[in-house]
Amino acid sequence: MSNKLIIKIVSLFTILLMTGCQKDDYTFGSINAPSNLKVTAEIVGKTADDPYGDGSGTVKFTAVADNAISYKYVYSDGTSDNAPNGKITKRFTKTGVNTYTVTVVATGKGGSASNTTIDVEVKSDFSDDQAVQLLTGGSSKKWYWAAGEPGHLGVGQNDGDATKNFYANYYQAGPFEKAGSPTSSCLYENVLTFSLDGEQLKFQLDNGGSTFFNAAFSSVAGGSGPDDACLSYNTSGVKTVSLSPSESVVMSNPDHATQTRGTTMNFSDGGFMGYYIGQSSYEILSITANRMVVRAVMGGNPALAWYHIFTTTPPNQNPTTDYTNLVWSEEFNTDGAPDPAKWGYDLGRGNNGWGNNEQQNYTNSASNIVVQGGVLKITAKKEASGGANYSSARIKTDGKYSFTYGKVEVRAKLPAGGGTWPAIWMLGQNYATKIWPECGEIDIMEHVGNSQNLIHGTLHYPGHSAGNANTGSKTIPNVSTEFHIYKTIWSPASVAIYVDDTLIHTVPNDASLPFNSDFFLILNFAMGGTFGGNIDPAFSQATFEVDYVRVYQ
């Protein structure tokens, strides 16, 4: 293939001689526009059989000119690069064989400039139409920080260690961690819009006027100091996004197919995804219709990789989305055993103490479970029972009532004492065919007496179960002396867990998670085990009281 080279050298500046009673100022000396500007283009992989290259879309440009001190490349795909030494490698990503016009501007002293254009015809085999569809929804889509999700901002090592280089092993931000200080809360103001302009992917960042800067780059916005900070910064303007195959260290991992999508987003004109780390290329690790995880090597420090998690749900510690139509309730107004039309029992010791080394035997005895005075009472006792040293009870709506999405409210007063472990939780109704954790588990409330007043809200699902569950916790006063409302608001967009109106934990929901099918309710009072911990030798008995259970949709 022959490249058509058209040189258009234009003198952009005329020397202005200032006249008057003072001497002429020749600060720059003789100002001559760069001349003899020549550009060569090497299409990577070009052969007689492959005249348009190897399909990577990669072209190596070299520009030289007399009197030039810097160069800039402006491409017809809407992107540009600065090249102080005149050399740049560019990857063109539009699928197929395409011709691109490249304008090269050589700049000399005093801003004098010359330019030339070169046409290159190059082939790119890389495309990720699905990623573009998911990013834009086919037209335009807004993304936000998944502020309620642990690790929505994190950092890890960037090296050849395949066991640690694909996740934030150094630091992971807690849910809404950056909202606690005005020096960081601007992070959650970001709105990232991806859109399609014809076949071209575009990006715009609305930072609300302030960007959260890594301390290493605070000088970009006129800041200083040793800590990350929110600084005034203008992010207006639409950026062009090109996609290319990932070339990160993760791609060399034996399990890279499960660790990264293998697609990198390259933002034009210094574009970035909300947190300023001096980087404009982000590797997509995973993406669904409403959740995205990206990885970016820190500018100026290739030993570090930053991780960002985004969702299509705006971050809100107090979501206004609610369910208000009461569809099912248990008010516990009839004394005696729990209503058998609504509740069944789990009995015995289960496998390995119900999988958690728990120390109780579950019964349906009135001494362990009874409705009395408008309240369900589940009592754990220190007594020989079914081969265990403690007795208690667990009831469930399994096979009697299950539902998808809604608000659950349980008004309860919790037992106290070392080793006590009451819980209000939900399990996927398909647990028989999708073995836990694939079926999903939503723990609306867990409390252990060895950490009095610390309430836990937790989700279990593949990759996040048992000790690696997606969890949050908060201290709530007087949980064993007063009734509180333990609540979850579960929607296609998120699962949020509260005590009264205090948010304990929230996790963005999407189609890849098991929280989009029927779940049933469980109330139980365990003793000891892997979470309940050591049981106080002086423990004799304690009662978990439930005033009502209500489901709204």
C-alpha cells in the first residue's frame, strides 16, 4: 500500500516588532516556523499478504522537522496525542480496513507551527460490540460509583504475581467510606455518561465541579498536601473512547479468562473515570447491564493498579425507592404455636451444626418457641437436648410463602449473652437445585452477644460466601432492651439493609446475581458456632422476641 503524503507547511506567526521609546523585545530570538516536516507511518504486521497489517490496528508514526521542539498528532477518529520527540504508536480500533487521515502539527519557538497530513489504511480485527451495548444501552447510559459496595474504590499490586495482581489486595474502600468527609465526598457526585455517536463511543464526566484527586496528582488542579482531596476541576467536554485488546499483566495469568474481559477503554484528551490517577486507559474486568468493574494502572507508578466499581443506580445512603403495598404479614396475635399455614420448622442439629459448628438442637417445643401476648418468643436454653447442650428453635416460610423483590420489616428485640446468635434472614427458594451459595442468601439481621449491639447485614452468593460474604455492620444502641425494626428493601437495582432508618449495608443487584428470584423467610436463634463464638459458661437462657413480620411490594 502506498501512503499519500500531503505536506502543507503554513507559517502561523508574524514577528511583531514593538515600536516606541523602549527597545525591541526579542525574548525568543529568531522565530522560524518548523520546516521540512516529514512523517513516516509503519503499519505493524504489514506484509505482501497482509498489506493492511496484522489486524491489531497498530501504526507507528515518526515525525521530524527542522526547528521543531514538539509534535502533536490529531486523528480523524476524534482522538489526539502529544509526542514531544515526534514518535507515537497509535491503535486504530474501528473493525475492518479503514483509511484514517492523520494531521501532524510541529511546534517551534514562540508557538510557531507547521502541519502536514498523512493517510493510513489499516485493518483492525478487534471489536467488543457487547461491551459497547452494555456501556450505552444502545444510545446513552449514565453510570455512578457503586458507593454502597465494599471495594468500589481499591488498589492492588501490578506485577507478575498471578495470585494477587487481578484484585485490590492492598486497600478496598468500605461502603460510602468517602461520604464521611468533605475532602472526599465529591467522588460520589460523579456521573459518567457513555453514548453512541453513530458508530463512535463517546464519554462525558460530570464531576459536579470538583474531582477527587490522588495526592500524587493534586498539583494538576493547583492543590498540595500529602492526602487525597476534592479539588475544583473542569471536566467538561465530550471524550472519544476507543476499545482495544487488554495488554495488562492480568492477561498473562493462567486464569485470566475468569479475571478480565480483556477489553481496554482508551479515553481521548486526558479523559478519566472520576478518580484522578493520571491515567486514561481502563481495562474492563467485568460488565453487565448495570454493574461494571474496571482496572487502571496508576500514572507515574506502574507498581500499582486501581480498581473502580460502577453501577447504573445513583449512590444514596437513604434511598427513596420503597415498597408500600402490604402483601403478607404475620402479626403473632394468636397465642400458642406459630401458624402452621405460614411457618414450618427446621429440627435437630443439622449437618455439622447447620454447617457452622452451632451448639444447639432445634425443637418445636413450646419451651423453645411460642406465640404469647402478641409476640413470637424463641428461647435458647442451656439443657441437654438431642445430643446437644443447648435447645432452641428455627422457623421458616419454605414452601409456604416466597416472593421476589419488596420490603421486609421485622420488629424485634434481641437476646443478650455471650454465644447468642439470633438471625432474620432469607434463602433462595430454589436451594434444592441451586446449592448454596448459588441460590443466594440475604441476612437482614445477625447479632452475636459477644459483640453486643453490633448489627450485621450480609449477602452470600458465589464468590462472596461464608467468610468472604458481602457484609456491612453498624452499632445500634439498646438492641436487647428495646424493639427495633430490621428491614431490607430489595429491588432489581439493589439490596439495602437497615435498622429502623439507619442503613447498615447495600449491594447493587444485577442479572448476574441470584437475587432476582423467589426467596423465603427464616427466623432462628443459634448458639455458638463459627460466628456466634464462645458461649458464656454462666449462660442459662435468653429469648429472641419478634413483634411482627411484614412484606410489602
